[in-house]
Amino acid sequence: MIQPTAKLTPFGAVNARVNRASDLLGIKENYRKLLTSCWRETKVSLPFTDDKGEMRVYEGYRVQHNGVRGPYKGGVRYHPEVDLDEVKALASLMTWKCAIVNIPFGGAKGGINVDPTKLSDREMQTLTRRFVYSVKNMIGPYKDIMAPDMGTNPKVMGWMMDAYGLIHGYTPAIVTGKPVNLDGTPDRLDATGLGVAMITRRVLEDRKEFLSGKTVVVQGFGNVGSFAALHLHRMNAKVIAIGDVSGVVRDPRGIDVEKLMAHFEAKRTLVGYPEGEFATREQLDVMGIECDILVPAALGHVIHSGNMEKVKARYIIEGANGPITPEADDYLGRQGTIIVPDILANAGGVVGSYFEWAQNIQVHHWERAESKLELDKFMSSALLGVSAAAKKFGINYREAAFVVGVDRVYQAAVARGH
């Protein structure tokens, strides 16, 4: 979840970043109001009958933040802590993320206040279809495209696509991250993790260093963490530790990530991996392992005031959304740690979604090599822009990323005559 500051809500915290970028860019107050407001906020009630025949009612949200650069784009999360302010914050972040990597989308986000682990498959599908029907007039392949997020997956996207298609006809471009046999793309699965690895390599090259031989620690072994570790391993980095809720696998000689992924796929846990050393989270704090590069790729707030002094990495690449609290971010910055923010580092996911959407629109599938090459181009170009802004204004990567994103959205708004 997004971490608010002591005085700001999640949406307020994002807008504080936007206002800081606006200060540097000299944007006037009337346009700041445009940049810090959501164009549409929708809250819907979602009644349905559960497996016991009882009525349940959940709250759903879809927020469209800013669409001056193209159709709205953003995931839908199912989580019991989802609320309107968080969805607004995530929609805003999507606006800036899409602008930073320069894809023609605006930012949106959706969510349902529900614990998906307590729903059966039938209940999940019924709730999903009810949500799509409730927002059917807001969404569309050229209006607002949905995607998976926390608590949702390709199966849920398939249900969403079908629910929309029952109203408007076969429309695969209405969602991304859907099953491959429903016009999804296999490249979308690892796009976020691959993008994290690509950005890591480019950041080091930007600072006259090379990834080969660098020691890497990855926290989280879900979709983002596992593929980030895999691709960093294939780029000849030395992944010395990987941790998740089950514990930590550590090997100073380097972990064979492909073998660990195969073990995890079979066992659904890191426990029992035969190589290296295994420790529980109580025995070993993965954040405190000395390394060149730390990739927090699971939940938010994992680096905070209670453990920030233990972090010994020279670089932190944010694979997760909001893994570092504002206090820890300030502290680590003062210590000289180079932090690549989530809105740049994990933007490979939305770039991969753009590729899937574009292929659906074109009714033409790209080759894997073509998608990988294009992803590297987008991520490299994004870093060049952020790095140039950082040097121009004498600021860190996080502030520079917002400067790039805000400037592009602002320029588009001016060009539209807003």
C-alpha cells in the first residue's frame, strides 16, 4: 500500500512531489490545479449473492486522473484496505509513470474493498463482472484500459474482457495482462522484472560502472522479484540473496536463479532449496545484507525508520510500489545511497501493457525479440531523460522523474489549449 507522510494522505503525498516538480519547472498555479486534480472519481456499490445464498455488498472505485496524453491506463486491485484516497494516489502515479516512459496513456486506477482470499472462484468472477458492468460507460480500448494489480491476475482480466465483450463485442484491447489464449502476450508476464533489470544496468552505465559481477540482493520472489532476479542473473550480476515471507536463501558465490525459480514453482516456497544457506526472516534481515544493489520487490514500507540504518546497499532499485518510507528515503539519500524510484524502475510493466494493447489494436503479434528490444529502448530513453533532469536541477532520481513526468503532461495540456 502507499505510505502517507505524518501530515499527508497518500494522494497528498503524491501531490507534494508534483508541486515540488512544478516549482522547479515554474508552472503557474492554475495549471498546478489541473495536475493535482483527478478528472473523474467514481465509487460504485457492488451487490452480489455469495455461495451460501447471502447478499454481500462491496465498494468499488475507478479513478481517472489525467488523460491529456492518451487513454487512461491503470490496474485494478482487490484488497481489504482499498479506499478512494489510495486509488486517487495510484491513478496519479500512473499518469506520471506513463509520461516518464513516454507512452501515450494517461493515469487511472481501480479497486474493490475486498479480501480476495476469502472468495471462491465463482464469487470472484461474479464480483468482477458486476464491477465491469458498473463502470462500463467509463472504460473502453480508447477511453480507459484496465490491468492486473494486487489481488488480481490474468484470470480476472479474462473475466473482465468477457464481461465488456458481452456488451460491446469482442474487444481484447479493453484489458492487458490477460491470458495468452485470449490475445494476451507472453512478454507481459516478465515485463516489470525485466524492466527493473534493464534500468539497473543502465543506471550503472550512466555512472560509469558495469553490472557484471555486482552483488545483488532481492527482497520478494513474486512476479516482479523473481524475474528481476532472473534477468539480473542472466546479465552476469551475482545474486547473493533472495528473501520472501518464507525466509532467505543466501549464497555468496551467487544463486542459480533459474534453479531457484524451478524449486519455487514446484514447492511454492524457498524452504528446502538445496544450495546455499537458508535462514528464517527472524534469523536474517535481508535488508541488512551488504551488497552493491538492493531490489525491494514485494510490498510497500519495507524500508523504514526501524531498519533504514541497517541498509548497506550502494544502489536501491524500487521494484515494488513505495517500498521506502519518506523518512527512510531522506535518510538514505543523505548517506549517499542512489535510489531509483518505482515510477521509473518498475515502469516496464506499463510499457509491456502498452505493447499488448498495441498488438491487440493492430491485430498483429510481435516476436519476443522485438518486444524485448523495444522495452530496452523505452526504459533506456526514460532513464536518459530523468538523468538529464537530475543533472540540470541538481536533484535526485526521484525528484527528476517527477520533473520529467510533470513537464510532459503540462506541455500536452498547454498544446490542447487547456
